[in-house]
Amino acid sequence: MALDELKDNDSTYEIDGFKYIVDKGFMDKSKPIKVDFNQFGFKITSGIDLGAGCSSCGTTSSCCS
């Protein structure tokens, strides 16, 4: 999440008085996107599956290097 200016490949969404600018290609890959604000700051969740990470860290596998 960053402050940005509107570009040709962006879509805008206004929700509860806040304006969100999202790259159209990113939105296609990550929808739905949810932005919450709590006592720690912003929490952003999306439809992107980040998986469980590398399960072989600490072995000779180079996936985590």
C-alpha cells in the first residue's frame, strides 16, 4: 500500500469517504481486496494465496535463499 497518483491502467474505488487506486492487472489477480484499520495500523487481505512458505528451509534446498 502506498500513496500514488492515478495512472491509465488503474481503477478507482471510493468507500466510506476514502479513495482507493488499484492497478487493474493486480486487482484481477488479487480480488477480493479488503482494507481494515485497527490499533496497529492498516491490515490488507486479498484473494492471493501466499501459501505456507518454504517447508525445506534449513536443508540443502535452495528455495529459501
